[in-house]
Amino acid sequence: MEKKGAEEGAEMSYEPKIAAFCCTYCAYSAADLAGSMRLQYPPTVRMVKLLCTGKVEPIHLLKAFEAGADAVFVAG
Amino acid sequence: MIVGQRKPFDEIKSYVDGCQRILVLGCGTCVAVCMAGGEKEVQILASQLRIAFKEEGKDVQVDEETILRQCDREYFDTLKDRVDKYDVVISMACGAGVQLAAELFPHRVVVPALNTTFIGIAEKEGVWSEKCRACSNCLLAETGGICPITICPKGLVNGPCGGTNHGKCEVDKNKDCAWTLIYRRLEGQGRLEKIREIHPPKNYKVQTTPATIWHAAYREEEA
């Protein structure tokens, strides 16, 4: 049980850097609303506002990984 | 146009493992149209390589460049002074482009990133199909503009064979029988008598390998 507890502790200390590509009209507005509602999300989520996520190309996601992101998500 | 497909990443990476400076060189014509070796694909491959080397803890320089065509010498002029900086050039052109790059930079290793597949057309976005086998002896005037050398797995110049099956091919039932397509095309044009003409065996003698062509206006240079 102790071991399991230690593992859980290790998991908790891992803070992945996440790049979020968000559409200005929906996902970014939702994040804005979340802010207005005082909902919190980890500071390791870095948001990139786009006029439209239809513009996202594979290279944008790869560049985020190259820059050190552990995960990338596109919301739009 | 020439249609190609990118090789698996691991195969491409195996060509350049151990190199310190890599140039990924795209071609802006056919392989750019078939989304295999143009500027966007150069960016993606270069980025994948940088990520892979970084994960291995290796400090490798991966640069990107795309020229308009790798099958014409003049487009390489801008690269001449720069190529010596690199250990290896990954050419994302068709086989012709890779070979010209290798010929122009004989002191540098040039490796291919694509498998060149065929001469074809775009059926719709993201789908291409083979239309020509470059046989140097075009029959399309006789066959209603449908090539039996390419479309028929047997390359029959007189067809259909006994394996035609309700418009499909006995070799692959998912594929159309070339000679049924030809029949229907000629029928639609009111030229069905053309299918009764017996074509002599194909003259493979004209299909020399490797072929060279001189334009009539340049024949004097040949002499």
C-alpha cells in the first residue's frame, strides 16, 4: 500500500505542459466564461487563440511538441 | 503527374542516424500536389526528425528547403553553396528528383524520403489513380482514351479476355475491366467498329531503358 501511495505521489507531481489551440468564437469564449465563473485550470495549460481552428495544420501541433509541450489539444 | 508516397518515418530516420547536419529538401511540383513531398511535408518531416533526435538526447541540426522542381538543374542553383554544410540531404522528390540531386551533389549523401508510385491523376482530394505506364507507344487514339496497358493487369492490346466478369476484372474483382470500359466508351462515341480492329503485338522495342529524348529544335546539339 505504501508503494501505491508513493506512486500516486509521483503522479501528482507530474505537471504536463499542455498547449491548447482554441477557436476564438467557442473554446476561447468558453475559457473566458470559465474565468468569469472563477473556475480554475492548471497554469501549465497554455492557450493559443485562433480565429478558426480550421486553420490548424499538423505542423502547428508538431511545433508545439518541439517547443516542449507534453500534450496538445485543439478545441473549436 | 508523378504520384509518390512518403516512406515510413523509421525508414527515413534510419538513413540519417549518426548525421549531425541534415537538409530536408522538398519539391514544389508533382509531389507537392499529391501531398507527399512539398513544403508542408518538408516542415512535418523536419519537425518529426527534430523531435525524435531531441528525445534521444542528440543535438542534430535539421534544416528545411523546398525548390520549385528537383527534375530541373537550374532550380538547384540557390542551394549550390549551402549543400556542403550538410552531411546528408533527404530529398522529398520523386525518384527522378532524388537522382538529379545526387548527381549535382556527388560529394554529399542524398537519400529518398518517398516511394515514387506512378503517373496518374487526382480522382478527388487525397485520392490518385494510375493512368499511364509511359510505354513510349501510345494507343489511346484506338482505345477511346482509356489505356489498356495501365488499366488491364494483363496489358492486353486486344481485349477483353475471357476473364471479364460483368465489367470487373478476374485478377481483382474490385477493379474495372479496362476493355469493358473501352467498349462502353467507343459505344457511346458511335465508334464501336474500332474494337474489331486487331492491334499488332505491342512494340516493346521502343521502350528503351533508360530512355532519352531530344526535342526536334535541339537535334543539332546531338549531332
